[in-house]
Amino acid sequence: MSMAEFAVSLVIQSLTELLIHEAKHLPELRGRIELIQMKLRQLLSILEIADARQEADEGISNWIAETREVAYDIEDLLLVAVCSRKEGSILKKYTHMFKEFSSLHNLEPKFQVIESKVSTLQSDLRIRNIKPRQRGLTNPVSQRHLEQRRSYSHYVEEDFVGLDEDVKELVARLVKEDGDNNYQVVSITGMGGIGKTTIAKKIYHHKDVRSHFHAFGWVCVSQQWQQEDVLQRILNKLEPEKKKEINRMKVEELVEELFEVQKKKRCLIVLDDVWGKDVWLILRPAFPPRQVNSKIILTTRNTEIARYIDRDTPCYLYQQRHLNKTESWELLKKKIYRGLNVRDKSQGDGGDGGEHEYSSVSEDDDAASSAASFHSCLTDEEEEEVTGQLHNSSPEDCVEDHKNQMDMERLGKEMVGQCGGLPLAIIVLGGLLMTKSTIRNFPEDFKIPTRKLYQLWAAEGFISAEFYQAEEEESIMDIAERYLGELVQRSMVQVRVDDVTGQFKSCRLHDLTRELCLLKGKEEFFLKKVPLRFEPELIGSPSSSTKASVTRRLSVAVDYDFDSYFPPRKENLDHIRSAMFFSRLTDRRNLQPTLDMVCDDFKLLRVLDLERFYVGGKLSKAIGNLVHLRYLSLRGSQFNKLPSSIGNLKYLQTLDLRAPFLVCVTIPNVIWKLNHLKHLYLPPSHRSASKLQLGSLSKLEILKNFDTRVSDYRDISKLVKLQKLAAILTMETENLAEIINCLKMEHNHIRDSSFRIRYDFQSEREFTVLRQLVGFTHLRKLDLVGLINRLPEHCHFSQSLTKLTLRSSRLKEDPMATLEKLPNLHSLMLRKNVFEGNEISCSSQGFPQLRTLEFQGLASLEHWIIEKGSMPNLFHLKIDECINLRMVPEGIKHIATLKELVIANMPAAFKHRIQKVQEEEGEDIYKVKHIPSITLTEMSDSSMKELEKQLSGTIS
């Protein structure tokens, strides 16, 4: 979506809000507003087509810029109108803006002006040859999102170049049933990004393959895979009619079922993205030996896997080559033509003539073609119109066009030459040249938390209100995840995926992508980077007298010369919509004066991000003036009191108050007024003069740092849309049992929960409550503070538990015997008298997914045994204040993945064993010499106490 489309969509959204919230006051204006909405939707359809043509037509480019600015002007007026009645007392100070809007009835002449501006844009001669598509009553923005949704999980790159002969050869080997060269497995190998999956999909959809095999199954294995999951997904494709039965089978039954179905049917199974030999070793029993009917395609970066398979199963090794210069250029052209909705006339309608070989029928979600998502947005009539315009061009125009085309081709070939024949790199380049990204306000090399990105998109209006209303069964985060998926598909962003949930956890932009986005953002006046040494113009000073030069979003890097960033206060800053401040300093800079200025002058602000600053003791009550705010984050900023005026921010969707751990923030009981709130992050330590009432927040989806000492625990059951909960529970057994029963109810929407519980679980009744608690299917993180007679057996723990912290448990039995069996535990922290015995042991199969392990204050621990094979994925180990532990375990030397070892507050004799002093090596150095980072540190008593207080302050 271009910025012009986005601006028009915001106007439509604002008009919808005006109709919803002020319907009874606007009976005579409803018809006019609905007419304007209809015209704006027609304008959106025109913009869709115009956007693809603007690079070649300066007139259209200027029209798009004018449309964008007109839309922003209209939005300014409507934002004022929506809030002027309800917030009149707050907004009276802005008399220069609001005195003409004292009554909504006075808006009629303004709507006449709006209608006139929209009509003028529609009748502009520069777009006379663009005809909007007829979509019935469907919102074009919503329609596009629905199309993206259909294509998201089925995406396949259709721009295929240079390997058609290879495809034919591989297809022939798969369909061949006799002879010496009959291979059961075809292994496609090559470096990352070379296109292994793409060629596998071409084979998978080839007409000869589709006619030869009876059943098809595609599964992406990847690094984090589970045998049961892979087998179930294959069988669900091969035998979809038995899906319910398959999903109830045990692993042994799944292996047998897959073995048998391949004997009954001629099956083609694709194992995509295989990383290790263990995959074949474990799955091998499910494939009949020397089976000639069913075949397997395997894609991997590791050629040794193919050689390993070939020991007992005939395996053909295909090593994929890089593209040559000609093929690379063709791929880039295809990517850009397809992205810009232009047919490559040099290829003719049939391309290379091979298109007919591929089946149009899709039987598999994981490998289905989504070419429809790349279809031209031009109708046949529109393409004829464009062709006619080209034919009617003057000879001079043709010469100039040819010269420009030659220059572009020369530049394109230079750029594609840097890609080294790697298809992924070429596709990224093509994606950059054809797509406008919306991730433009984050610093270079910044790892962007996806949840924050989604919240910012929602606040800015990138997620259409109409689309969201049509998809009420999903959260706004679900919809935003698909938006990010669109960018991932276009190779625009790199993402980190959560190992357990499979969702995007964080993302970042390639450096080149970011620079191109910033250039495009500056061109469209989307964003301004400051300080001044990064941007030549002052924030409030346009580079020319035209309205089109006003920037609405600021990304502010706070440095030593921050005071010089902003212009004198006389400058008009009403146009600023989003202000994000990023600190480049090690200490928290005092931004209180800046916050006062923002509250006074940034009147239409929707997004304010002030993370890791000092903003005064009591946050300024002027924050309540920013009545248009949708997103407010003060995460990591230091303040100790929230003003009651925060209750004025009625449109707030995200409120992040996570102050530093050691700061206790006083919160007035006004949060309940924010009835549009979807995401609430309370401070880790907070208090209130009376119980915080949160039960009225019916739209709340995320609630973090809920504390039963400050809020009423019964409010949790009233939050009917709550999906993510992090809570500190300090209460009696009866109340704790009541919360557990509430969270177990079927109508509950919670998908992800984290708890810190301060309680002594000693009696059998209390142990029963504990067993129910650790068994929540949605439990991700758990911190237990207090006595525990014994741990529940491992089978009672939730399979989704990834992080566990135990404090002061005083367990008599070795906790590792239970905890090492938790299949998805990534982080384990044992602190302060968790265990009263003197020996713990980690077995050879224990802790399969553990990444982080910390021991702190285990005073009685003397011996620690680690068997070979234990903790095969451990990355970070910390041993702190375990004063009687004699040495690092022998088994540490077998943990090849261990990269960080921290030894803190340990006896000198312990440390000497792993140190080299005056060329003399300690006797345990051989155990730790493979670890890249080893840190030995001491902390003072006061620092220790502060750390302990910090560690007990929040749920991370």
C-alpha cells in the first residue's frame, strides 16, 4: 500500500468513526458522509493502478502526492471533529483550531469542501485514462487483505529461470519405475538462497509427476522438528479422510501407518529443509526399503545427508548451480515485471514455453502455487489503453524512452551482477525495487520486536478497521502477523521465529533494504530522521513552501546535542502524527521539557514512544491533552507517578508503563476509562490508593504485570478477549484455586500465560492446586517463590512451558530428575535455597531444548554430574554463589553448543581450577577450553541485594 492509499484509507476510517460515535447527532449529514466514503473508495481503486504507473509518468506521480496531502488535510479536520464534542473541555486551549467546530452542525460546509476536493481529484485530466475496477460493495483495501490472507501460507516463487532442463531430468528420475538408475530418494542440495525449495515445488507441480503419483505430501522439516509432528503432517496430506484418526495416533502407529500407505498408493513425499542426518535416521523406518512405487524428494544444504541416505536407500544427489549473468538478469526482470503488474513483452504470452507443463491443481497447502497473488492489477481494457498510449507517443518520446530504458538496463545489470547468481539475492533486489515497506522508523541494525511493530501498525491505521471488524475471531496481532508475512514472502525482512509457537518473534531490515526504504520514505514525506546531521531541514521547517513537504513522522536519535534538534516553539508542529525517541546515551537523559513540548504542540499525535528516558517524578498531566493517541510507551523510562489525566486518552490501544524494576509507580484508578485499550503493560512494581479496576476493559488482549495485591483477581474472568496474561499472584489457596478454575474454562481465549506465584505449597490440597497450575496448556513461563514439598511429576507439566524459575523451594529431592524431562524447556533458573541436598545429576537424554541454565545461591550443593549427551543445545551457563560446589562438572566438556560461562561470587579455589595464572593452567581448564566466553566476577553485598530485588520485580 502506498502512502497515498494509506492516507485515503485513514480518511475512510475516520469517517466511519464519526458515523459510529456521532450518528444520533448527524442525521442530516449521514447521506453526505456516505457519499464521500463511496468516492474515496473509488479513489483508492484509481490509486492502486496509478501507483504502478507513477515511475513512468511525472503527472501521475504529482497527482498521487497531491492526493496524499489532501487526504492528510481531510484527516486533520475529521480527527478534530470526532473528538471535539467529547473532549471539549480538554481541547479548549487549542482555540485557534477548534472555535469553528463548536457544533457538529457547523461541519456541513466543511463536508462540502471535502466532497469538492475529492471530486476534483477524481476528475483530474492526469488520470483520465485510469478506470477504477468495479468491486461491488467490497472495500478494496479489505479485498486486498483477504487476497493476501489466501496466499500467505501457500506462497511459492513463480519467477523461475534457467533450470527447466534440470527439472525435466529430475522429473524423469522420479517417474521411472525400473532399470539400474531407479532412485527412491532425490536429494536437492545447495547453499541457502540458491532455490532448492523453488525447484522442488516446480517438480512437485509438474504435470508428469501429478499424473504418475496417486498421493502427495509436503512437509517443511527445518532445524526445530519433532518426529510426531512431521509424521502427522505427511499422513494428513496422504490420507486427508483419516485426519482425526491420525492426530490421535502414537508415534509407533504413525510410522506403521505411513509405511502401509506407501505400499497401497504411489506416493510422492517432500522433506523440505532438512538440516541433519538424524532426520533420516529417525524417519527411515516409516519408508519401505527398496520401494519402487513411492518416492521422496529431500532438500538440504548438507550434501553429506544424501551420501548418508545412499548407504541403504538408492539416493540421487542433485547439486543445484548458481544462475549465470543472463539468467540472473532475466530473473530480476521477471520479479520486477510481476511485482509492477507489467507483462514482459519480450517473452511473449507464453514465456519460455514451459508454463503448460505445470499443473494448475493444488493439492497441498505447504507447496501450493499462489501465482494469483501476483496477477496483473490491469484489466485487458486497461492494458490495451496503456499499449495505445505507447503507440500514440511521438518519435521524440520514443527516443527518450529508449534512452531511459537503456540506462535502467545498464544500472540493473550492474546491480544484479553483485548478487553472484544467487536467486534469493536477486529476488530481494527485485522486491526492493518494486515494494514500499512500512518498517521505516527504527534505527540501523535495530532488532524490532514484532509485537511492538504490530501495535504501531494498528495505532497508525495500517490495519484497516473494516477488515478487522470482518475478522473478529482473530486478534489484531494475528492480522498484523500476516502483514509481516507478506514482507517476509517478498524477502524484505529477516525474521526470528519462536521455537515453540512458530510465530515471528523479532525482525530486522537488511541494510540495503533499510536505506532504500528511507529514501522512499523521504520522497513521500513519510518520515524524517533527526538529529540535524542526518537531515538537512529543521523538523518544522519545510524545504519549500508547498504543503507536500510536511513530514508527519519523526524518528529521533537522542544524542549529546539533543537540545538543538527542535526549532523555536513558534513553529507549527500540528502535522506530526508519530514521534519515536531512541536513546544513544548510556544514562537516562531528562526528557521532561521535551515531553512538555510534545504535549503542548503535537496536537494530533497518534504514536508517542519514549523508552529509556527520565521524564520527571510525576509524569506531566499535560499527557492527557494528547487525546488522539493510540500508542503510548514509556518502557524503561523513569517516573514514579502517573497523572489521572491519562484517563482522557480514550482512543489508546497500547499503553506500556514498564518502568525500571526498582521504581515503584503510583497509578490512579482511571485505567478502566480506556475502553479501546487492547494491550496494557503495567509497571513491574506498582501501587494504587485503591484497587485498580480493570474488569471493564472488554477489548483487552494483552495484560502484563497484573498484581493481585493491587488489582482485584476477579477482574481476570471479565476480560473476555484476553489472550496473553502475565500475573503476580499472592493470595490464599481458595482464591488461587478460583483463578485456576477460571483460566481452565472452555470459553477462555488465553493462549499464553506467565505467572509469578508467592506461596508455600505444603499440604496435599496445596499440592493439588500446584499440579493444576503447572498443567495449563497455555503456560509459557512460571516463577515459583516459596516452599514446595515436592515437584509434580513431569507428565503433569505443560508441554508449552519454556521458562521456569524456582526460588526458596527447599526441595529434598534432586529437581533435575523431573525437570530434565520437560520437552520444550528453554530456560531454567534455580535461586536461593531451591535444593537442600548436596548432589544433582543431569542424565544423557535430559534437557533436550535447554538454552539457558543458572544456579544462584545453592549453598548446600557440592557435586554436579552431567552425563554425555545431556543439554545438547545449552548456550549460556551461570554458576553464582554456590559456595560449596567443588568444581565445574566433568560433563561440561561434552556440551559443544556452550558459548557463555559466567562464574560469579564463587570461592577462589573454584575459580583457580579454570584459570591460567602465570602460565600455569588450572586443573579443570580442559573442561572449559571450548567455551568462547568465560567471565569471572564478584559483586558487593549491596549490589547483590539490589540484584535480588531486581530479579524478584517482574515477569519477563
